[in-house]
Amino acid sequence: MEVSIIILNYNGMEFADRCLESVLSSAYSDFEVIFVDNRSSDGSLEYVKKKFSSHSNLKLVINDKNYGFALGNNIGARQANGKYLVFLNIDTAVDSNWLTELVSVMDTYPSAGAAQCKLLLMDNPKLIDSAGHYMDWFGIAYVQGHAEEDRGQYSRITEVFGATGAALIIRRDIFKKLGGFDEDFFMLFEEDDLCWRIWIAGHKVLYIPQAVVFHKSGALRSKSGSYTNLFLSRRNRIISLLKNYDTRNLIRFLPVNVSLLFAITFFTENKSEYFKAFVKALLWVAQNARKILLKRRITQAMRVVSDEQLIKMGIIRKPHIKEMLRKGY
């Protein structure tokens, strides 16, 4: 088996049919689909069972609760047989040649540990959803190309810091070696954390524009609520910096990161909600310091590429005030 496509579902009824129809119609044929359900309550699992059970390359994995993006996808990966793992959001639809292009590039570039498809907005395919991520010194991740008209400005295969988890391919042996997604993250920043560890371990992350996927951007995340998203995004970014930076750069950049997160409190509309999420994130990190330190030791033991190399290569970029203000944090 060449490719295992892992589709994580949580109440994705409105997207399931289009997603699976497009994936199962892919021109590339050597793949299996592992449909992981995170205890959906909207009938989507029953619908998939009824409509797609005749497909021999479709495997259902039914979880007993909602384990979130990170653990949910790791559970799916444990059932995979493919040389490559593809993590695909339920709120996507794929171009028929997407998988052919992904596999071709990964086979051609053995130094690539992972890669991302070109994501176009499902509601307006003339606009880009994502052409990969980059991260600044302070751990703030930015999506390249979001909401830009697709004029061919992102038409070349390029190295990026991070691949969007909505359509991400990774070599199964590398995923296993790195321990997969960090299961404490639940969701948000988990793909950036994984890609950072891929770079540290001496592999590259690519953006592959010939592999096209259409994405209903933010549709699933919005169901989690703003407070949950605020808490997880702040907490997970701090954890990732603690794990992945070497000691020198951790001392340089983590205090600035925390200070920025605190300062944003005074510029948000709902200051109380933001501040509560920020404090909760800091408390969680403090209470789980021993666990985070162990993960840091494991990550640093696998280090092949230095922070300075990643900064020199432009994989981790110098921050720009305008970009930070536009981002909002």
C-alpha cells in the first residue's frame, strides 16, 4: 500500500459526501481511506457507513469520544499501512490528480519529510486558502496567500516552515519516529509543531501547488467556540516553543512571546475572555512542566538542524510589526 488517507470526522455531515466522493474518485489508485469518527452526533458516521461501505479501500475507525485533531489523527495513523500518510480535513474536496502530484513530488524529493497541497477556498476557488505556513522568531505562525487571488504567485514547489493540517502528506516512518502529532494539543498549532520537529530532525517541508484541494476554511474550528480556540492557540504555541527551541533561543524568544500574548489583552474587544484564556494557558503549562520537559529532551536529542540554520534559511523569519498587527496576535 502506497498511501493511507486519514479523514477525521466530528459532526461533518454537511461535508462528508463531497469529501469522500472526490477522494474515492482520485486518479491515483494505490490508496486506502481511514475514516476516523470522533463520536459524532449528527448522523455523519451512519451516513458514511450506509453510502460508502461497499468501497473495499475504506476503513472505519470509531472513537468512543471526541479526541480532537491531534489524538484523533494519531489513532487513524496507527491503523495505516501506507508508505505515506495523508491527513485530510472532512471539510475539503480534492482535485482528481491531487494524490498523483503529491506522491510524484515526495518520490522525487527524498529529503522532504512532509508537504502541503495548494488549498483554494471552496466557496471561491479563485482565492487561495493556504500556500503553506511560515513562523517568526516569537512562534507566531502566518498563512501564506490566504484570501489572495490565485494569479500564479504560488505556482512553484517551495520549502515552507509548516504544512496546513487540512491537506498534509508525511512519510509514515518519519511520522512514527517523531511520535506523530502532540496529543496534548487537542487542536490548533499541532501541524506547525510537527513540521518544526521535522525540520529539526533534518527533513524538509514542501508546498506542492500542483496538488489542489478545496477547503471550507475555518468551518470546523468555529464549532469549538472562541474561548476554547483562544486557550488552545496560546497554550499550544508556548508548549511548542518550550519543546523545540534550543536553550539560547528559548531564553531570547519565549519571554517576548508571553509578553506579546499578555499585551494583546488590552487591544481585544472581549478583554475578560482573552485574559482568562491567557491565564489558563500559563497555568496549564506550569502544571505540566515535567511532561513538557520530557518532550523537550526527546526533541532536542533528535536535533540535526540548528535554530540558526533555520533562521538563516528563512524557515523561521524575522518578525514584522505590520504582519503581527494584521494577524491580531
